[in-house]
Amino acid sequence: MQKLGKNHGGYHGETIDIRAVLPDIKSAARLHGWTTELFYRTGDLDLFALHRPSLVTRHPSRIYLSTGIHGDEPAGPLAALKLIQENRWPANAEIYLVPCLNPDGFVLNTRGNADGIDLNRDYRHLESSEISAHVRWLERQSRFDLTLCLHEDWESHGFYVYELNPDGQAPLGENMVAAVARVCPIDLSPVIEGREANGGVIRPSLDSAVRPQWPEAFWLLQNKTRRSCTLEAPSDFPVSVRVDALVTAVNAAFAAWQR
Ligand SMILES: [Zn+2]
């Protein structure tokens, strides 16, 4: 599978109509018994969290997923829609899913929001309305056993994953990479985005206190979880391939985590 060669200096692939995708996500979620909680509105576009109750009532695990924080990464919201439609969730877990944190960015096809703020660097200083509202929502939630943030990288040669796992629980990254290798290439570079990588898995140092800007995964690790993975699909491949890569990785993470 060859790269499309479209992404010179940024993302130049397919775009989505977020005003059509968000209603599709809401109606698929309703069909499968999820509830919707609105936590912010920007113009006519909603930021909302979806909740799917566990099928077991005694001590269910809690899983959180988010995506759509970068408006030039359309595979994330489409993967959220596909995951809801396929409806293959761990039976013993409550699922929380925020399918689009940056709807204005999708309208503009920009990484940042309408003010040009990179929302995935805003979890320390909370300068944007979107992330301020998201953190207020997160603060009302109990802790999560597993958190997954779905992204794309326009520069990458293949799929890769960041894994934050400070307690040394059974790793998930290698399972995701092995599953996604059947869908699209893996980025096997020894250094990705300036960080040491091993077979498509990056385990960043936990230097969050000295990092001037925090991505969502750092806030989650500081406040709500001990296990956070950030999935990066390679956006110089067709969007359908990237959606498959993200969905495959999420399902592989669930399978490995349940073992
Ligand atoms: Zn991203």
C-alpha cells in the first residue's frame, strides 16, 4: 500500500461535512442505547459526550474515548461513528465517548479551532472555551480504567501509538500495532515526532510537570486514569483505510486489555 503523496506541508486529503457526521453519530448512538450529554455549543455545533451503560451491573470497568480534537483529522469522528454502528464493546465496561472536540476546526479543515488554538496543547492553561468546557465535564466523571485518544498524523509513514502506562500494566501498544499491520503500514521509524519509537510504539517520559503545554492524554493521566493511549493513523492514505486502522486498533486494545 503506497502513500497518496498529497500531504505537502499539511493535510490535503479528503474532508468531511461535520454538520452531517455529528447528527449521524447521535442517531447511531441513540439506536444502540447510548445517552448524549451536551457540554458546550459553538455556533450551531455541539460538543457532547456519549455514554453506553455496561451490560453487567456489578463493578463495571470504565473506558473513555475521544477524538476530533484536530479539525484536519477526519478519520477520528468517522471511526467513532463506525465503532458505534458496529457495537462491539466490552460487555463489562461503561463506555464514555466524546466524538468531536473541535467542530469549528472541521468546518475550517484546520488543526486548531476558529481562534487558531491547538486544542490538544490546551489542557494545562485552558485558554479555549472548548477545552475549558471539556475539562469541566471530565472533572464530573469518576476515574477511568482505560482512555484512548484517536488522532491522525499527516506526516507519518504509517500507524503508530503513544502509550502512557506508568504502573507497568500489561502493555497494549504492541497488540494494536500487530492488528493494524493487517490494515495499513506501521511507522517503524526509530524516532517519531522527536520521540524514541520502537516498532510503532512510543512510550513518552512522564515529564508532564515540566511540559509547558499539555495534550489531553497528559491531563487524563494526571487526573483521571493510569492508562492512556493515543492512536495515530497515517493521513496520507485513503480516509477509509485510516478509519479501519483506528477501529482495528481500538478493538485490539479492548481485546488485549480484557485478557
Ligand atoms: Zn491529532
